[in-house]
Amino acid sequence: MRSDQARRLALGAGGFARPHPETIGARHLTAALDRLAVLQLDSVNVFARSHYLPLFARLGSYDPALLDRLIFRARGRYTEYWAHEAAIIRRDDWPLWHWKREERRERAPEKYAWVRENGPLLDWLLAEVAANGPLTASEVEHDAASERRGPWWGWSDVKLGLEHLFAWGDVVSAGRRGFSRVYALPQQVGLGELHARRTTREEAHRELVRRGVRALGVGTIGDIADYHRLKIAPTKDALRALLDEGEVVQVEVEGWVRDGRPLPAFMLSGARIPRRVETTALLSPFDPVVWNRDRALRMFGFPYRIEIYTPAAQRQYGYYSLPVLVDDALLGRIDLKSDRQASVLRVQAAWAEPGVPAGALAERVAPVLRRASAWQGLGEVLVADRGTAAAAVREALRGS
């Protein structure tokens, strides 16, 4: 398979080969969510929270409040679990993660001294949620348990205990208030029956691998395992079974090599490669197109890292630089900040990739920046003097 075909196949599978609908309703959002299979959550809110961006990239301007109602409703179509990192998944998929919940429960006492030392607190937390839930951690905290100490990012023992219980499935998500997770017993949010359903590890891995291949379009064993954060060995076993059943086929992709040897890659049998992909999109750092940095480099020649944890003086592209997808290539990076006090969208830096004309990037990205500003309820787009494409983007915005 040629490298350009692999890119188009991947982007088509991810939902980028379709025109944006004129009006975006719940049906469009659920279709996009189900295609992605997981929607990663992240607390950084510089431009917009990360989970809003993949759907904006694929669909265009929509009402974020509508997405919140879909994904954070206590008894809705979706729930939350560690399905990649913290991520939104379909509620009906809850049994697919039984193996992971049990694995985390079994490993916790060995891995975390805190768990071994705080059994009574964990029992108390379960009783508290049973009696008064659904509750946020702040609603559960009390003086004896809320002393903030230790290396846990300032989390209280209550928050830490609830997170362990959530990882094990003893408590589940009942949505979020603001961006705080709400904890409940499974039966308090209608998950009791699904929670009791047992799917074997082998069955779950086969289904998750199948979905990973579908969402990626084409991927290596490592790509497919990473999509749902599976281990390599069970991913190989699941792929072998899917190959035997004819559901997936093995291919070689031009340029996908390691140590001089082609990397085995896999795609769904009969998957269609789009003839073209025509889109311009700002990608979240946690978008499936780029969340696997090795894959982004291999597929797009795009070396990428998020620099929010890098000291300011050492940042190359900016605190929250978003990759710019133009058709089937990643052509630049835009560091964005929503300045709500001034009601402006700030382009803090704009970079064209080496060999990409700044004007060509600017012409494509300027209308998207205008739409992004309006989508966030902001006005003017202001461009700082940083980056190889900053001047060109500023000029393009004047004409857009």
C-alpha cells in the first residue's frame, strides 16, 4: 500500500473524508463518537477542553452544551472509563472492560501501599456513595479524610480512594459537574445489569482490537494495541483470530519499516480507501490522529510533542500547539488561547512545517481560525509575532 493511500484510509476511517453538515445535531455527534470508539478527556482548557476538539475537527461548529448533555448524562448513551486514558465510551461497552477492572483491582495492593493502608477509608467511601450518591469528591470530603498531602498532585485521600474504586468499577461515573467527575454505584445510574455481565478477556480483546482496526483504518500491532491501551501479546492473539476469520487482512505500507524490515500492518477486509480527503482541521493533542506520536511521525512525517509540561524557555512551538491537518497532510502548528476576558482568540504562534509555504498554510487555516473563534463565542483573531507562518496567517485573516 502506498503511503498516501494509508493516510487517506486512516483519515477516512476517522471521519475526515465527509463534508461538514450544515446543521449539527445529536445524531451527527453520536455517529462521530461511535466511529471514534473513545473520546479522550483532559483538564487543560487553554483554547477549549480537549474532548470538544475532535468533533469540531470532523464536523465543524456545533453546540458544546449538546455534547455535554450526550456524554455526561448519568443514564445516557455514554459513560467514562480508562479505555485509553480517561475517556468517554458507549455505556453498552461497559462489559468489555471487566477484565481491566479486575486486573487493576488485583494489582492495586501490590502496586500501591496506599491501598494496603487505607482499607477502612475505601469501605467508608463505598458506604457514603451508597447512602448519598451520586457525589463529587468535594461533596464526599470531610475533615478527617481531606488533608491534602503526599505526591498525589494535592489530591485528598478521599479523591484518591474514589479514583481507586472507579478504576475497579466499584463506583462508576455519573457524569461531570463542571469538570469534576461524579461518582455513583453502578445500580444508581442504571449500570447494574451491564456491570454484572461477564465478558471473557479473550472475547473483549478481540472486540477491542476489531474496533481499533476500524477506527485507525490501517495500523501496526503497536498502533492497534495503543488505541485501547492493550498489551502486545493479547493484541497479536486477537489479530491472529481475526485474520483466520477473514475480518482483517495484513498489508505492507510504503515506508513503514523498523530495523530495515517492513512493519506488519492490518486493515479491515474490504475497507474502502477514499480517493481524496479535502479538509482543514485543528487537531487536539489528544486526537487519535496524533495521540500516538510514533504513528504520527511514521504516517505524516510529523514529529510532535505537547509542550504544556515543558518550561517556557524550552518550548519550541508553544504551550498548546495544535497540529493543522490540510487534506491528507499535517502542514503546520497553531498555538491557540481563548482570551475570554478580552473576547478574542489569540494565535500565540503559527508555524509551517519545513518545506511548506507559509502562505499556502495560512490561506487554508485562516477561515478555520475564524470559525473556531465564533464557535468559542469570541470575536477578533489576534496573531502574535512568533512562528514561521505568523505574518502570513495575520495577512490571510485580514482577507478572510
